Amino acid sequence: MSLRIVVCVKYVPDATGDRHFAEDLTTDRDAVDGLLSELDEYAVEQALQIADAADDAEITVLTVGPEDAKDALRKALSMGADKGVHVEDDDLHGTDVVGTSLVLAKAVEHVGYDLVLCGMASTDGTMGVLPAILAERLGVPQVTLLSEVAVADGTVTGRRDGDAASEQLQAQLPAVVSVTDQSGEARYPSFKGIMAAKKKPVESLDLSDLGIDADEVGLGGAWTKVEDAAKRPERTAGTIVKDEGEGGKQLAEFLVSQKFI
Amino acid sequence: MAEVLVYVDHVDGAVRKPTLELLTLARRVGEPVAVALGNGAADTAATLAEHGAVKVLTADAPEFAEYLVVPKVDALQAAYEAVSPAAVLVPSSAEGKEIAARLAVRIGSGIITDAVDIEAGADGPVATQSVFAAAFTTKSRVSKGTPVITVKPNSAPVEAAPAAGAVEALSVTFGDAAKGTKIVSRTPRESSGRPELTEAAIVVSGGRGVNGAENFHVIEELADSLGAAVGASRAAVDAGWYPHSNQVGQTGKSVSPQLYVANGISGAIQHRAGMQTSKTIVAVNKDPEAPIFDLVDYGVVGDLFQVVPQLTEEVKARKG
């Protein structure tokens, strides 16, 4: 039977841009160009490698987000995923991680899955907890933050490099897996891949398709509230000296003056 | 006064510093009740009591070491149900965040991760976060259920605040999901003998300018003279010069030490995200246009292989 892989991806404001908050204190998605979150490219890459190693596999990329989020799906499809699912609904604006995980769980179940793959965190919210919550909601094993992953005979194995130890993990499918940026460089889409992606199917779903009430998601349904967002004050300009042979000593003097030595 | 659950990060009974910082924050919101799990759990009690824990709930079972994350969620949930706390605070390690998040969804509560400060507020604790690569500071609160908040290391001082710290055994029943992910083997990370990167008061980092694994000893020697942790930029890690566990930046560790010393690091957004909130920043870089110089309190434009060893010698000489 075909191995059904669903990769959850996020469309985020470019992290190298000048990101801001909108007036309602949600992420401003207009001021900065969006793109497929860089950390999700690693999940797409591992999905492609796992699919290659399997006899038969199908990769669905799934995203929740506004109209433009289709760009993230197209990027993943051009890398080699087979089809896309886009959950889009005006009521989703301002949804927090709890609501997003609900939508993803329903959508993953709608698609059907053996393996859900995620990146280690988004590059905008950066919480890094969505895969764990998704596993909790789906009631399947959580095999997260892997720097190496393999799937064989209905079992997923991988290495999780923690602060104190490196752990070898093992779980039965179905499971939710997340991979880190150490899992292997993501491929660039080929020209052929980009052309092929234009013809790949993308299914659009809204909240009613997934049986989710509007009040369970969105800014109103969020279980957390941002009350204030302030731009961090610019650091005041420091002293810059050119090394003329005494640079190390000058730096030492500064550290003494600040009582670090 | 309401009780606040504090999840204890410890190694065989030795409490790690971020947990003591959590106790300082917990005391602003209520009476800290600590939850310590696994081997050596009961040995944490004396230290926790010194820093304000009124109670220490402990549980040990093989499941905590044999299966990933979920057994600890089951135990924290048992503590939550036993105590009915006003808030649950967890250290912001990778595992801590996952435990907190699963607990939050189970108990129908909102979650805030990576807080750098917590204050009491009229509608519950208010958490400060540093977001968008530390370009913004936000204040947020949990608006549904019992606030579950994870807190980054170095967010509060460690304070002595002697309390009873009475040890009570926590009764835990593991659910069906607890044995979902088996930890087949565990290889402890070799200790460098240096301070933990996220907890260190001083961090000395090297980047592309270090130009090779064989040159990193220059960075390490400065770090050792200052009693600092060693960090590395993504460029240095991706080049294989230094381990990923030492990476500072968006996809590595986020640090907020008293002093950050950036050597041969240009200061790309990816790196700034992980160190921008450091109190004092100094840099050595041969490129006067490097963006890192926009952040520094003191910068030296020059060859790090000249400047850094000279600095190391000065530090050693002055420390005698």
C-alpha cells in the first residue's frame, strides 16, 4: 500500500525583511513579501527522500493561510511533492497555535496519512511546538526535532540531538515527525519541476469543509492575547576603533571599564 | 495565595539554573509548587526549597527515561489536577516547550513560549517576549484556561527565598500515548567543561572569519580566559568547523548573556535573532561595513587572529 505522507508547511513573511505588526497586533503580512518558511523546506526534502526509499508513496503538502499561501505550496510542489491542500478562510485571520493545530489535524485526517512531516519551527512565530500539539490532537506518536530520519516497514526511526544527550527514537506509523535544519540541505526546484508544479492539483478547503466553527479559530478564538507590541529601541551607537596593533588591548580596556574583567 | 506549578529541569537531582530563575518569576504570581520527575527527583527538594518552593511534587518511573515527552506530560497533568494552580511555568528548552504545549491543549489552556519576563497582571500573568529576531518586544497573556508559559534562560535573577519545600509523592497514571515513541538509546553529550551556552554570563562566538575548525582554539582560549561559553555562527557550523549544539541564531540557541563577544561574524539576521538581546555586545571583524557593528557597544575593525590572542593575553594578565 502506498505510504501517505503529508507535509505541513507555512507561508511566512521573509525573515530578512523589515517585519512588523498590523494594527490588530497580528503579523503584518502586507509590508514584507511572503515565502515558504525556510525551515519547512527541510521537511519537504525529507519527505522526498522517504518517498524515494519507499516502494510507493504520495506526498501531499498542506498549508493554512491566506490566498498568497498558495505560493508556499507551489514551491513545495516544484521541489517534487505530488499534490497540495490549501485551507483558506477569512475567519482564520489571527489564529494562534492552538487553533492552527486544530485546523491542521482536521485537514490531515481529511487527506488521510501514515506520516505527517513538519519543520522544526516557523521562522515568524518560532514557537516550535506545533508538531507536538498535532501529535497530541491526532493521538499518534510524536517523533520530533530529528536531525536524521528513516522510515521502513511501518516504523519511523531517527536521531534527536538534545542539549544533554543525543537520542535514537523509534515509533510505529502513523506518526508526526519534525526535522531540524541539520537533517540535510533542501534541493532547489529544477526548471522541469517548476513547470510540472503548475499542473499538479491543489485542493482548496474552508472551515466548513473541515467541520470547524469560526469561533474556534481566528483572533477571537485565540487562547492567548497580544496586548502590546513595541519596536525594540535601536542600540545606541558604540565605539568602533581600527586595529593599529593595540586593538586587543583597547578591547580589554573597554571590558575592564565595564567590569567584565 | 494561589499556587503556581514550576516544572523542574534537573540532571539526576542537580537542578539546572533556569529552574531557579523560574522560581523567582513564579513568586511574583503566587506560591511556587515544584514538579520534579525521573531519577533523582527527590534530591532536588533542598535546592528548590532554598529558592522558594513551598512544595516539591516528585515522581519516578522507568517511562520517563524510556519514552519521549508524553510520560512527562501525563505527570505534569497529574500535578495540575492535584494542585489547580494559577499558572504553569516551564523552562524553554526544546523538551520543556513540547511538554508545556501538549499539557496546554489537554487542559484547554492557551500557551505562551519563550517569555523573557513575567509580571502579575489584573487578568493573570503578563509575559514579555522578544519577537521577529528581537526587533520587537511584546506583552501577552493567556486568555483561556490556566496560563501555561515557558521561560527562556537568563530571564530573571536567581534569588534565595527559603520556603518549606515539603516533598510529596505525585501519583501518575500513564495514558495510552505515553509509550508511543521509544528512546532506543541515549548518548550523553560530552561536556566541554565550559558553562552551558544559554545560561552563561559571557558568550564568545566565532563565525566565517575563523576560517577553519583548526582555528577555533583562538575563540576557545578567549572564552576560557573569561570563563565564557563558546558559540558559533551558522556559517561556521554549516562549514563543519564547530558543533551544531553551539550554534547561536534563529535555528540554534538564543542567548542573552551579560557580554557577547562576536569574532569574525558579519551579523546576518539569522545570527542577530539569537544574540541581539545580550546586555553588552563587542565585536572583532575585518570588514568595517559588517552589520554586526550596528549592534556593538565596542567594536574593533581588524584581523581577529591579531586582536583576539592579544585580548586573551590581556585578560589573563589582568586576572593574574
